[in-house]
Amino acid sequence: MIRQFAKSNFLTACLLAASFLFSFQALAGDLDLFRGYKGAISISGGTAHIPVMKEAAKRAMTANPDIQITIAGGGTGVGIKQVGEKMVQIGNAGRKPTEAEIKQHGLVLFQWAIDGVGVVVHPQNQVQALTFSQLQDIYAGKTVNWKELGGVDRAINLYTRDQASGTREVFAGKALNKGAVSPRANVVVSNGAMKTAVANDPYGIGYVSVGHIDSSVAPVALDGVKPTEDNVRAGKYKVARGLYSLTAGEPRGLVKAFLDYLFSPSGQQIVIDKGFIPVR
Amino acid sequence: MSIFSRIVERLFSLAAAGSALLTIAVFLLLLYLALPLFEQGGFWALIRSPWDPGAGLYGIYPMLIGSLSIAFLALLIGFPLSLGGAFFITCFAPLFLRRHLLNLVRLLTGVPTVVYSFAALFLLVPFLREHLTGGSGLNILGAALMLAVLIAPTMIIFFVDALRRVPSGYLQAVTALGGSPGQGLVYIALPLAWPGILNGLLLGLGRAMGDTMISLMIAGNAVALPGSMMDSARTLTAHIALVIAADVSSLEFQSIFACGILLYLFTALLVLMVRLLGKFPKRSPG
């Protein structure tokens, strides 16, 4: 649903590129990967990936105005399906694709970051620490009022993600231990929408990619461990996963350049800047 | 007839035939894709059972109820509003205002639904949560209120059109007999304009049933069968949007076609009713 189309005035872009070439040539080393390429890449899938994808695409298109990169969301399921059916060149996945998916579409995996899935509540909520079994009871619909957990006397509003979400699969598998999610839970369609929903609902509880947690929502410690970048990196916070980009068959040309850029020092710096854990 | 106008005529009839064929082709495709469901007799089971993929249940009964309750509640809220609006524009508003009001209503029909949903998410939903319904504020009532706002302009335009077609001589006669404009409206204009009003009503219902964005963003999308209008619910359209990314060969994915067929049949039924209404002889004022 989140779609970013970048179209720039050709002349301005040329001037911009020229000025960049002359003044920042030394800094643009990793962007040399894009030199000489022309054409378009379309990317879709995982919504946790979007901040990093947007920044990398912006830099690539500034360095070389002949390149056009469009980024869409949809969720991991959409990413795997669309790249498999060659509707996009790169599909993003917030979980490791299954063996069947890899085999069926001939997918090649590129894991360029590690990410946690953190439970979040509204910043005004007093309940900011839970045990795993408390969390499982909340999501199963057995614990229905914040009062039972030492909070205000209001019903707990559950938020979960759609079927296509890789974040949901990781959360259900590692935080809920494959426990049930109440059918009364509200369903939202992206990490961004989840953050907005919980930030606007003082009695809500949801889960987002750790890279998406900011001051608008409060992270909830699980068994005493807060979902922070440091805890994910140290391996203390267990609800973690890799962020993958997938191609159907070995990538070539511009697509390969873009993936190489994600693994380059500047690409990995973007990963850090956006709150994820780099792999190199 | 010149060659040019003959070519134009041919082009237009081709375009008409093309769009008609497309509609039929979509239905045939839906039927074809849902064929496995029909063959196993699963179609009816799908319509009647709940959604619980964990237990192997892929029924769309909660979504059917969600769609119907949201659409009809929207119509219930939107109809009096629209009728009042149409009365005001045709009869009670100062003359210089009427044209501008109607233009404003026309403008409103073009507002993208995502804009309505976005505004509602930050204004209506917190209000419902704190003051009216409790819970998360994402529920049937909220979605129906926004859908009422969405379909009102369409209905107003149809209503105004129907009311204006009432011959002005009849209304003048009411005035001549000492009747008020309100009496003329209720006893003369409304009965005469009724087929047109029903037309607008059915189209409004169709639009409410077919909308995706508002229910997806405001209704909450819970898969449980809603028990009241304070409950979070999922519509057929939102269900399609949420499940479309599932594996193509899975039963989850096939349930989408059942949703599609239901929506198609519902819309077709509405259009058929509109057509039949058009055939009714105009009642003469008695």
C-alpha cells in the first residue's frame, strides 16, 4: 500500500548529479556500483524493509539519474509471490522463505540485516513489562483487561497483522510459541500501520519491527528483556529474524548492483541508521 | 452518413461490446477459478462456516455478515441525511445557494476514500473509543458512519435529479391551493420521485458494499463474527485485500473467489433491481 514513485526533472537531476560528482566524488565510492547503468527496478514485499530500501533507492537515483527504483509494500507473502512470478525484480521477505517457496520459484536469498520483532504499547500505558506466558494469554484472548496486569481498568485492544506478514509469522512462532491469536484481534496491513494504530490507541497492544520503534510507542520488555537494537545484537532478545531480499535466479546488472550496494559499507550504514543490525 | 461518422459509430459500438464482454468474462473467470470449491460442494460450506486457518476452516460467514451489516447501517444513516440534503437543495435553500451546494456535492463524490479513512482514523476513531463504543474504536459503527459520508453525495445527486423531474406545474398547483412548499414536497414530489430515489438508494448500497479502503482502515478487520455494531469486523472486500498474498494453491486463497462471486452477485442483483424499477410505469398523482 505504501508506494513511492520517484520521478525527477531530468535537467535538475543532471545538474544535481554533476555537482555531486565534482564535490563528493571521494565519498561516493560505494555508489560507483551504479555507474553506467540505465533502467528501472521494482521492489515489493516486506514492510519492515521499506525505510532502508527508500534511503538506498534515493541515493542510487541521486547518484545516477538514469536509474528508477520503485518500492511497494504488501507484506512478505506479496514479495515472495511477486518476485516468483517475475512481477518485480526484488521481493522482500521478513522471514526466511520455506524450502518449498525457494524451490518453486528458484529464489536466491540475500540477508542484509537482522531485526527483532518487539511488542509495543501506548507510551502512557503503565504496563511495559510482560512475561511470555502473560503475552500468550493476552493474544489468546484469555487476559482481556489491563487491570489484571496492573494497568488501568480498560479492555485490552489487540492488534495483529494480515496473513502475508513475515513479522506476524516470526511473532507467532517465537513470541507466542505458535499459540493462538484471538479472532477478535484487529488486523492492520503494515509495520507502519501497526505503529500508527498503537500510537493512537492508549489501550492497544501490537508488535512491530524493532527498527520501526520510536518515541510514539513504548517497547514492552519480555521476561525482563527490552526489544532494543543492542539486545537483539547481543542475542538476548530472542524474537529476532533476518531481513531478506529475494531474486528469482541469480541477479544480474542493475539488480545485482543494488543488492551489492546494500552489502557495501554505506549500505550497511543505512541499515544501522534505520535501527536494524547490519550483517557485515 | 459520411464514412467518418460510420467509423465513429463502429468504434463506439465496439467499445460498448468490449466492456460488456469484459464484465461477463470476469464473472466466467471467477466461476472457473472457484470451480474446485463448487465441485467439492465446499462453496456453501464456505459461506456458512467461520474463518480459522489454524483449525482448517476457511469460511467467510463472518465477512459476509460484516459486509452486509456495515453496508446496511451506512445506508440507514446516509439515507435520511441525503434525503434531507436533496430537499434542502431543491426546495428550501436560498435560490443563489442551490447551484453552489449542488456543485459542492458533486465535488464531494470525487474525494478518494483513503482520504476519508485517514481523517476518520485520527478524528472519529478516538472519539468513538473514548465516548461511545469503548474498545479500540475500530468497529462497524465507525466504518458505517464514514461509508454514510461516502455514499451521501451520490445519493443526493440522484435524489435531486429525481425531485427536479417532478413537473413544476404540480407544485405550483399546491401553492395555489394554499399548501406550503413542505406539503408539496411530501405529498406530491416525493411520491412522484420515488422510483428515482429508490434508484439512488440501490446505487448507494452498491457503493457501500463494494468499498474496500474505509472498511479496511476503520472496521478493524477482526475475523470473529461480530455480535454488535461496537465490534471489530471484516468485510468481504477487506478480506480479499488481506488474503490475496496467501499461497495461490491454498484454500485461503480460494476463499477469495467465493468472496468475489458473492460481491459480484450482490452488485448484479442491485443493478437488475435498478433496471426493473426503470420499467415501472410512472404513477400519476391521485
